[in-house]
Amino acid sequence: MLLNSVFAFGQSGLELKGFVGFSSTILGPKQEFIGGSSGEMKNLKEFGLILSQEIGPNIRLNSGVTYSYSAVQFTPPPCPNCGVNDLFAHNPDFKMLSIPVFAEYALGDFFYAAAGPILDFQLSEGNNITDQSGLGYLVGFGGKVKTEKFSFSLFPNYKRHSVIPFENNGSGKDILREFGVQLGIGYRF
């Protein structure tokens, strides 16, 4: 009987949310190089699942998995009359798997602020940009409407990837920054 009540209490406040997201991105080196190559990423899309647990009256802890993809446009360094474009192999398909762990703080009945780290694993190779695998972060301010069992959310956010990269790439590493919005539907158990 005691175990049953502990299990029932442990499940209260649990929510599973599926979402899709769209982001505009800034992709650039930490330090500008004159005459260097450049990469550009547009219309990054993401989808994922987030498991959320209420841990206080106004606080929720969230974690899950996110899959992001986009096309990378690469411009090699300028080199007139040397055929440098033929020297660079380029994969335009960018793919990344992320594991966010963030807290939400409720600001009334509808709004919330959220922040926390993201663990990123870049799945694509040959994009001619620095590998974005590493530890990053997200911050955002969103809104959520709740019914008895469902919730509908809109979450504008900012993400910065590879703040602490898995590999040290020096001062010329590319940094992926996102300004995006996620639309989600959750189910409360």
C-alpha cells in the first residue's frame, strides 16, 4: 500500500510533449578571418519529445530529445583563377540530435520562463563548418494553455550550440546560434 501511494504521488505532474520548431540561424566564426570561407544555414527545422515533471508549485523540470535539420550553404575562400571550388567537398545536409535539460518557471497561469543546458551531437559530416557537438544552452519565454489532460504551448527561444565543444577547434570555430519558436502539444498523466 505504501509503495502504491509513492508510485501514484511520483506520477502526478508528469507531462509528455511533442513539438515542432522553426529557427532562423546565425552561423559564424568566433573570430572573423578576412578572406576565409563562410557557411550559412537557413530555415532550421526541429521536432522532438519532452518529458516534464512538476517539482514545485511553479517549477517544472524538462528533458527529452530533439532532431534538427537544415541545409548549409558553403562559400570557399576567394581565390581568383585557381579553381579552389573544386578542392572542397561539401555536404549541404546538416543534422543534429540534441538532449535538452531545462527548468520552467511559471509566471502566472499562462506564461513561463525557461533555461538550461543542451547536449548536442552533430550527425552529419562534411558540412564545411565546425562540428557543433558539445554542450550549449537555451533560454526562452513562452505561453501555455491547459485543459484537463492536454496542454498547448508556444515557446520562442534562443539557443547557442557548442559553447563547450567536444573537440577544441581553436579561435576560428563556427558557432551556431538559433532564434526560434516551438509549437507543442502535451499530455498530462
